[in-house]
Amino acid sequence: MEGAIADQSPKRLIQRERTQARSESATSESRQDGVIRTFPNTDEPLRPRNRDATHDPPPHGALDMPSFETRDVSALNPPASAKPILLTGATGFLGGHFLLRRIAWSGEVYAIVRGDSIEQARARLYAHLADCAASYGEALPKSMLDARLRVLLGDITRPLCGIGADTIARLRASGLREVWHCAASLKFEDRHRQEIIEHNVEGTGNMLALFRALAAGDDDANAEFVHISTGYSAGKVQGEIKEERHALDRVYNNVYEESKNLAENRVADFCDAHGLSYRILRPTIVMGPRATHRSGTTHFGVYGFVKEVRRLRETLVKLKHRLELVGSEEATANLTPVDECVYDMLRLSSEGFGEQRYFHLSNPQGVSMPKLVATIDQKTGVDRLSFVAQKSPDPSPLQDLFDERTRFYSGYYNAEKHFARRAAPQPQVDWDDVHLYLDEYLNELEREEAGGIGFRTQSVRMRDGAMVKVYSCGNPTLPPLMLANAYGMPAEFMWPLAQRLQNDFHVVTWECRWVPTLDIPFDHTACDSSAHARDLVDIQRGLGLGPVGVATWSSGAQVALRAMGMFPESIHAAVLLNPGVSISPSETVRVTRFETGIRSLFDKISGNYRMAEKYCELIYGASGADAGDTKMLSSILTSTDPYLMYMTSLPFRTAESLFRYANMMRTLFAEREDAWTHDVAQPVVVYVAGKDMVTHPDLGQALCDGLRNGQLHFDEEGDHFSHYYDDRVADLVRGHLLTRLQQAA
């Protein structure tokens, strides 16, 4: 049941009854006194917060729950026969919630959706809208969607968004009066700059060209291009942010902000040049519906910070000092509920935009950033975060790791912005709202964890009696594909790749023995790659699989190479992604700073358990640390993707896991100089990435040169974690392995 949670203990039930009683009492008293909780001068209709009787109070502490009002979109007066609209971003957060309410109006909604087919795109959109509806405790309005929603297969990164001439003619004949462009990339890191600009700037340009094509020959100048941007397109400017055009010459916190302002300016310039009408809407930090305080499908903004802190909780609670977040005590975060944003959007559509071009979808006042961080710190159970004006010298490795992991958010620790707004204000988000939002999101994360990441799991007995946890997805009748993960990494690292491949393969992966789990006894003299190669084949045989294809990542490459040489009848072909193997550095084989540091560190740790204890103490902030060691640890811990550090840091969490991991990696580096390539006759594709900061592309080139049937695939824009993020890596695996496995079957 939506909103229900597992713990139904008497204590919890009593707590819920008391909370509801307090809430009902407060509501009754306020009515008796004739007081209505609205923000001054708000003239929109309000409705009480929708209370779901099955929705438990948060387990992180009981709160008095006053009656929360939200403006009711059903009270708006849309035209009796609303004209059709065109929408992008319907599978995103704000776009999905907008479509969910807009579909109740008459008039068709044409939604541009990516997909392999109309049917697949529609199914994906309906699934997302069902999640949006569930965040209000509502069912999917399927009958209205079936009657009024028209899904168009397209992609904003293509010219005219991939919309053909016949469809353009049909759209023009339908009498479209608004084009709502909500689609955007929410990435922010410089390494994704090309992708961000492609989606947010060039994608907007493609939409503008489509808008112009739709308006061709139309003498009616009422058609509107409505562009959804962000209040933070202002960049690092402080103080009052006006509802006006932002100049391009400014400093930004990240490339996402820059891309949104570039897009705003492109919209204005293009429409002015071609006599077209446009509006720019700027939501601030969008939260879930205020009606329920659920997240509403988003994991960005405040939710992203909460998730990062919670994921690192087991690591952070071991710190011997507090982590420092450098910012201003006056900084604020302007939080705007998604249902209030949608009300603003639909009100403009219903009543008209007037002469105004720029609109802030913002709350009257932001909440204190230091207090918000402190509240998150307390609710996640970390209790290690401090908001400071200046950072202490010589930060610990974990301070560096946390800074890398939360770099996006640090740009807002000094934000002292007030968003001017000519429209009537939204109801104020207060600290009761904040507590409920955080508690509900933590509940959602707990439910996600309880449900797993999507794999089917089972344990398989190995040749020595050890039980190894195995993860699988996809139809077991499909060709079998085994994913050999890197040493010490959790199966979650393989899930995005497995998910992309599960429609074509029966995908199987496992977590290697010894690390990350510690339940199998460890012998540091017998931890070479042959042990893991035998595990691969034991799992294959234990599941009754025939010959398989193998895709590997990082040190998993050496496992596959060893298995292909030892058991050639078991593996047809392989794709090795970002291979980390035993080929030594040389004049022609360069290594990264990360590998240099990891080799040096593991040489120190592998023969001495006390050294593992020492380095764990350094990671967690022991006093008297050697500056060189601290710098090396910081370099290792922060050389990987900051958003995956909760996984890449797993082997460093305890002395035992670090000792095991150091021995496994040191043994791998000391294995045969050719990385067992001379034993391999099967066809192998070696994927290397131009921006890989962990394993140098030279290593993959040398490995490929040693193979009898090797093919190098160089991805100039890829990095060490492309398999996690990039659909093209799945395409590479599919293209190399699927036909071979089908022919073998």
C-alpha cells in the first residue's frame, strides 16, 4: 500500500494516534479562532493538506502536523475548449507532474518522448505518470490519458527533435497554442559539459526550430514558446534576483547553471529575430508535492544531498572529527513544491501571460541553509557535519572525499538570493514542511533498500564449499551473459549495465569472494585471479548455463582472461571494459596517478595487517598523520567518480577489508606480465576511454596487442565509469556478443 511502512509496533501506532490527535486539535482551534493559514496577499483558492489515513508518521521523530494548504488547480478556469499543447520532458520530474494535471483540461497534449517505438515510449511515460500520481495518493488517470495524450517519438538532440514533415503538418493543423519545453539534462560536472550543452542548449535550439516550423504561415501571433529554466541561471549573483533577462557575462556555480542561462538567451534571441512569442519560467529548488510531502519521483536538489549523506553514513560515523561545509550563515535555499509550481504554470496558461516575459516559480522566502544541513545531519544519523566560515588546514582524506562527493551542493552554501516575483506568492514552505519532506524521503530510501536494486539473488556453492552471492536479471531462456565486476566492488556497480542488457540476455553477476563481503575465510597466499576465474565457471555450471559471453569491468578483466585460458570451452567471447590488469608500466605503457598511488599503498599494506589498521585510522582522521600518506589517500579516494564513492570506498571501510583488498590487488599486479592474454583464443573487444583517470588507455592497448583475436574500441569522451552511465557501452557489449551467442545456441 502506497505510503505504508513495515513497522507497525504498538509504540508506533500510539505515536501516530497522538500525532493525528494533536493535528486535529490544532486544526479545530484554528477554525474556532477564524484563522486560516495562508500567506498574506495570496488570492488563489486553497485546500487542506490531503491526509492519507494509511500514511504513517515519520520514524525519525514525531512532529506536530499543522494543516498544510496547497492551491487547488481544479479551481482554475481553463478555456472551455483548451487548445492542444506540445510538451517535452514529460518523463521528467516537473514535466510529468505538469502533464498529470494538464491532462484534466480539454484539448490534446502532444508529448515528445524518446523510445525504440511508440508503444515502448508510451509505456515508459505511463509508468512515470503512475509514479507521479502515486505521490499524491492517486491512481493514474488512464482514461483521460488514452483520450487526450498523443505520444510522438522524438529526441531533442536531433534536428527538429526528430519530428517528420507529416507530423509537423498534423501539429500545425491541430491549432497548437503553446509549446512547453521542460526537457533538460540535470548533470552538472565539467566532464559532462558536452552532453549538458548538447541537451540544454542545442536541444533548446532544436525545439525552437520545431516551434518556428509549427508557426510557419500562421498569422495568429498568440502561439507561445514556454521554456522551463531555473532560478539559479543567475549564477553566483547574490541579493535580489529580478524577473528579467540575465546577461551571459557572469560567473556560475556549475555548467548546469551556465547551460540554462545560455538556453534562456538563445530562446530570447531566436524568438525576437523571428517574431515569435516566448516566456521563460524559472523554478527554484523543486521539492515533491506539498500535499503529501513525498518526493514525487525526484532524487535531485535537496534529495540528492540527503541521499549522498545517507549513503556515506557508515563511513562518516567513524570519523574522529566533524566534516566542514564552508558557507555563509546567511545562506538560504529557496524550496518550491512541485504542485505549487504546476499551479503557477497552469494559472499562466489559463489566464494568459500578459506582457511579462520572465517568471519566478519560487517561494516567498528561502530556508536557512546552515539549519537545513544541520537537520539533514541529525535525521540521517551522521552527526558529523558542521557549517563553518573557513575550513581548517590539512583536511583529512574523508573531508576531501566528501567535498568531491557533494561538490555540486557546495556552490549553494553561500547563496544569499531573494527571488523577486510579481505574481501572487506561493504559500510559504516552513520548517514543518522541511521536517516532513526529509522524513518522508528517508522512509522512501528505506523502502528502496528493502526492495533491492532489481536483481534476483541466490547463493551458489563453490568447489571449496564457499557460498557466493549471485545476482541475475533477464529471461533465463535468453543467451547467457556473465558480468565480471572489479575486485571488491558491490553488485550494484553492474546494475545499470545489466538493466540495459536484460532484454537481450540472461544477465548474471556476482560479488567476488573475500571483499566486499567478509564471510569467506581469507588466505593472502592464495588470492590470485585463478580463484575468481574458477568461481566464474562454478557459477556458470551451478546455474546450468551453457557457454557464455563475458563482459568485465576494471580488474574483472583479468578474471575473464584467466577463465578463458583455463576453461576455453566455457566462454565464447568477451568485452573488457576499462581493463585493470597485470601489465607493468613501461615507456610505452603509462599509468595514471591513481594506479601509481594504489600500487604504492598496497605494497605497504599487503604484508602487514597493522599497516591496514594504520591507514584506516588515517582515513577516519587520526591525529599525527603523515602528510604524505594523507595526501596519497586523498588522491586515491577522490580519483573516482564522486557519485559512486559510496561503492568505490567499500574496501576502505575496515582494516580487514582493506587488508584483503590490498593483497588481492597486489597479487593481481604481480601476475604474469602478459595478463594471460597469450592463452586466449576467443574474440575479445577491449574498451578504453580517453578520460579514464583510473586505468590509462595505454594499458588496454597493450592488452589488445597481446591477444590473438583482439579488437580495440577507443572512446575519446568516455571515462572509467562509462559502463554505469552510458547507453553506448551496453550497445558495444550487445553488438559484439549477442550474435555470437545466438549462433552458438
